Amino acid sequence: MDAYWREGPDALSLNEICRRADVSKPGLYRSLGGEDELMDAALDRYAEVVLTPNLAAIDVEAPLFVTLETIIASFTDVDRSGPPGCLLARLQHTHGLGPVVSDRIGSLRAQARAAYATAVERAKARGEVNKDIPTDVAAAMIDIQCNTVLIRMSAGEDPSLLRDQAMLAFSIFAP
């Protein structure tokens, strides 16, 4: 997980992963089935230690703008554990992914969008969000902005500028 997150799947060969893990390639295939399943196992671990806690931290009772600001602040915190950016965001922009990983990415993105949709619906009920904005469109927009911030963080861009840009983008939700 860490190697894929830090270096990206395109920078790592299966041989290099086997060398680092001190396992044989045939042993990896027997154990997991192949590179697609290896990436899926890395995503499974990433979902467990990073994504699930982040999604659970979305406070649907807090004002949406505060919640979004908190999310973006956590994504742009240069002192957080792990590499900058997001393994999921990094993988979804990788060409030639297998069907297992492609399906897992879709499932994890759907989980995130569902959490964002719940927060948007609650915010609409409190009058914080323009009710004319479709919830699914708003949730997709939040997801896209978050992914953009994470991808740009992994590219080493200025965190404060990324925070400001994301919050400007989120200002469209105001009634």
C-alpha cells in the first residue's frame, strides 16, 4: 500500500514489489492471484486505515461549509501521516488497471459520494445549500474537488492555495 501510494503503480514493477516484500513472484501469484489482486489488497488496507475513518469523520450535523473546510484541511495537512495525496486518487488515474481494482475504485468512490450526498441533503434541510442544486451533482462536485486537491497535493503544489481554491469552488452551494 505504502509503495503504491508514495511511488504510484506505474513506477513499481511486480518484480520490485516481490523483491521489497522478499517473496517470490510465483508465491505472490499463488497467494493473491496476480497484480490486480495485489492492488486490490492494497486498496482494501487503504480503505481500512484511511478512507473509512475519513468518511466516518464527516459530520452531517455540522454546517456543510465547515465540514468541507475540515475535509480539505485534513487533505492539505503537510504533517499528516502517510504521503501527500491519496492512493485511490492516484490509482484511478492509472492506465491499464485490471477489473478487480477498477471495480473497487468505483465502489470506494460511490461510498464517498454517498457520504457527501448525505451531508448535502442535511445541509439542504437546514437551508445552507441551494435546493435547486441536485444532490447527486453536488456530491459528485465535492468528490471531484477533493480528488483534485489530493492529486495536486501529491504533485507538491501549495497546500494553502489548494485550500483556498477548493473553498472557492464550494462557495457555489450557498443559497
